Amino acid sequence: MLNDLLKNKNVKHYRHLRYLASKHDGSVIKLRFVLDPFSFVFLLSGAEQYHIVLETLDTEEATYIWHIDKNPLLFPEKIHAIDQDLNAIRNKGRQHFLENHPENFSRIIHDYSEERKGFVVWRDMLEERLV
């Protein structure tokens, strides 16, 4: 499904989604999506932590990242908590979610002034967080 959507290079986060898809660790969890706004949920694996990344397809919203330790005993619990966060975002909005100061969470604001430069800056900021 993602590949079909990314055939259209006019999608706002085309480069971001292609990059995240190339880094997604499908051996741990399957690629997921959220309907409102239409977004994908990726799992990126760092040396010490997993990083759950929410990226919208075509809206001007920040990239949301949850950071969780690579503890197999706690992983299901942490994924469940992130699912609850995603539900809160959908039901109450992003601003409400952010006002509650979520733990082990960060976000990257997109720069749309120059498409290529904005992507490179975004990618570098993301890679800095992948510990």
C-alpha cells in the first residue's frame, strides 16, 4: 500500500516516507497506518532503543517519535501505551497530546522552505535521535 502511495512524488512527505520505509524493522512489527490524518507508523531500531515514528502522508504536521528501550519483556506494554497515545491524538488532537508532556517522546518540525534541504535537515535530526 505504501509503495502504491509513493508512486506519486507530489506527496508532501514523499522523501520522508521512503526513507522511513527503508529503515523500518518489519521483523519486529508490521508497518501500520493511522487514518486521521492519514499517517504511517514505522519502527526504527537503534543500538539501545526502538523508535516508533509517526509520519503523515500529505499534511504539514511534525514527525512524532516515541523512544522505547529494547527490553523484550516490556515491549508489548510500551507498544500498547503508544497505541493509546495514537488514539488520544486521533480523538483529542495533537495539541492536547503535546500539552500532557508525553514521556520518551520527541518530534521533528518540518521545514518546507526548500524541499531537498528540508529533507536533509529532517533526516539528520532524526538520525541524531536514533540511539
